[in-house]
Amino acid sequence: MVKREKNNEKRTALLKATLSLVNNNGFHDAPMSKIAKLTGVSPATIYLYFDSKQDLINQLYVEVKASFCECAFNEYDESLPIKKGFEIIWKNIAHYKFKNIEEAVFLSQCDNTPMIDETSKEEGLKHLQPLIDLWERGKTEKIIKPISSYLLYAYTIYPLAFLMNMQKKDKNQLDENCLENAFQAAWDSIRI
Amino acid sequence: MVKREKNNEKRTALLKATLSLVNNNGFHDAPMSKIAKLTGVSPATIYLYFDSKQDLINQLYVEVKASFCECAFNEYDESLPIKKGFEIIWKNIAHYKFKNIEEAVFLSQCDNTPMIDETSKEEGLKHLQPLIDLWERGKTEKIIKPISSYLLYAYTIYPLAFLMNMQKKDKNQLDENCLENAFQAAWDSIRI
DNA sequence: ACTAAAAGAATGAACGTTCATTCTTTAAAT
DNA sequence: ATTTAAAGAATGAACGTTCATTCTTTTAGT
């Protein structure tokens, strides 16, 4: 739903405030009034940029997911060897999750909750195709186990969400060494 | 908070209705009025069994988590060899998550959301100690990688949550073969 | 065993508050 | 002068919770 082109700053500020509130209070305690107050605008102004609260949260999800996926394939090249290509994507994702911890926590909350429309969720998932392609290539080259992409994702990418949540709670500090161990575990779980 | 001893059925029915509503609608769209209606009682009746909505959801979380952890260590014995002991616990957990998919989805929603009090969350986490002990034993016996328990959990148990969510959306059917692959991936990621 | 009184459960209606959203007015930009 | 952006006030609906009251069960007195 396209509304305004002008003053994208305000729109971005609204998205940012929403992210912060949903992260800290949960969707059930992130009312429009608080979003407006935190942004420094009137509640009515939100409706110049978004159709509804649901529209706001859906757009936020899709945009954060897009920025995540864009980051994931930075410097990735399909001609790279399987393991090297996987390592680049994996580390891109890992770095995103620990540099942009608020965004990552938000995504994990969305992915485990019915708060986002199913259609928006599917839209957000499409951008990961190059990783799935890489895995398929790895399977035919007998480098990666011949198991479903869901399994491969569950054991390589998904664990990062847990580590990140622990990181946020200061339960597990993630240094370079820990990251290397994590990558090794991911790779060991799927390599033949 | 101890309230009534009598008529535990109604209390259980309230918990069950809450679980179902939160799962399908999210916490933000599971009002007391709907919980009451689904249970077939008056809204006021809820407050004979629980202090508040927050108390209701906290108690639900703690009890579901407890039943999950109880199931996890069924037939487990500390004298078992590392791999066998791990396999038993892992498969217990896997079976719980796929036999009690509603409960498991609920737990994953709670664990990724600020909807549960932090104290209740910590209470729920305590019961997993035997698994951590097993891992420690595995490390000293040089069977399991010398990495933190958070990493071990992230790569062996946490992935099941993803598989289960996919299962619920009918995206990934989990047969016995897939389960075996999943266990192998889990073990491969942490064994030396 | 029967009845009356007390206690415990449960209720629907109503409370004050807060919600998402809209209406009306003002300020700013063109 | 006209249009657009923003604001604040206002809206009905819905929220969590409590209220006064009524059923239902238990207790006690005969």
C-alpha cells in the first residue's frame, strides 16, 4: 500500500519506534499512542503513512527482513566453491544478527508469533533463494547431506537466533572464538 | 499464588483455552472475554482461579514447560553412555514437540516474546539441568566438543522448534526418516 | 433424616481506562 | 489561494477487572 513519498524520515522514525516498542514491550503493549509519543508526532500522523497498525507492523517486518536478506548475500558469488560460499553467507548472517541485534530480535519475535500476516511472512522468506540454490548444488556435488532445505536451515541458520537472544540477555557473550565454533557446528551438522 | 484446590478441571480448562487462543491469535488478541467464552464460563470466574491475565499466562507457561521437561528425561539414566543418553533425551524432546505440537508452539512463542515475566522464564529453564550435566560429562570424556552449553543447545535442541513450526504449517512433513536425519545432524554438530 | 444457615462458586452487568481510528482545525508550503 | 501535512481533540469499541447478586454445596442443629 503506497501512501506518501515525501518526508520518508518521519516514516522511518515511526518504523524505528515501533520496532523498539514491540521488542521491549511486545506487540500487545505497543499501542499507537506510545508509538506516536516516542516518535514525537500525533497519533493521527501515523495514519498519513500507514493504513493501520497491522499495515505498519507488516511493512516493518518486510523491510527489516529485506535488509537482512540483502546483507546475507553480500560479496557472495555463485561461482564460489560450496563450503566457501556457505561460509560467506553464514558469516554475513551471523554478523547481521550481532551487529543489528534489535532488528534480529524483532524478526525472531515475528517469526514465532501470529502477529504478522501470513502473506507478509511468505514475502519475507523469498529472498533466501540463493542459499537454497547453494545447498542444492552442494547436494549434487555430494558435499552436503541429501536432506531437505528445512533441515539444513534448522541446523545452520536458525541456531543463530537462539545465540542472539542469549547475547541480548547477556547470558552468552559472543566473541570471535565462539563465532568460529558456531560456524564449525553448523557446517559439521550438514556436511557429508 | 495459591487460590483454589477444588475444581481443578475448570482451572485446567481455562489454561487450555488460553493456550489455544494465544497460539492462534497471539497474546495481543487473546482477551479475557474470549478465554472465558471458549471455556464456557463468565469472565469473572477466571479471577477465582488466577490473579490477573499476566498471572494466568505465567502459570500456563511454567506448567507447560514443566510437563515438557518431565517428558524430556523419561527413561533417561545418568549411568548410560554419553551418546545413548543424549539420544534418549533428544528423541524424548523431539517426540514431545511433535505429539504435543500445540504446547510446543506455545512455548516457542513465549520464549521469543516479552509476554512472560522474566522470573517465570527462569523458573521454566531450571529443569533442563540433567542435559547440561550430560554434556559436561561428554566434554570431559572427549566425546563432545568443548563449547558452551548455549552452543550445544542452539545446535541440538533449538532446531526442533523450527522443524515443528514448519510441521504446523504443513511445510515439512516429519516422518521417521526425517527424524533420524535430524538426530544425526544434531549429533554431528556437537560430537568431536 | 430433615431443614436451616452458612460458605463457596459462579455469574452477567458495569466499572474506569485505554485502544485504534477519525474528525476538525491549524500551520506550512507552493 | 489552494493544497498538503500535521496536530489535538474526540470517537465508539474493546479491554482487564470488579461489582452485587444468585445459584450450589456443605455444615450444623434438631
